[in-house]
Amino acid sequence: MTGLNTILILLGLFLAGGVYSFAKQKLPVGVVVLLGLSSVFCLAAGILRIQGLWS
């Protein structure tokens, strides 16, 4: 596991926490969706890098 994998996964988890917080505060749906998509993409990129499917 490299530093970039760790950063991507931690960033994804941080953004996922933001999604929960923003949804709880009843912020606009567009912001919550954008943050959720960012979280999914970061987590997916980190996992794909760990598996060696994306360099």
C-alpha cells in the first residue's frame, strides 16, 4: 500500500462523513450528491490501486 492509496481512501472516508453531516443539516441536494460522488470515486480509486488494477 502506497501513500497515495492511503490518501485516497482517507479522503473518501472524510467525504463520506461530510455527506452524512450535510444531509443531516438539510443542505441542498446537489451539494450532498456531489460530495457523495466524490467520496465514491476516491474510495474506488484507492481500492483499485490497492488491487493493482489502476496504476
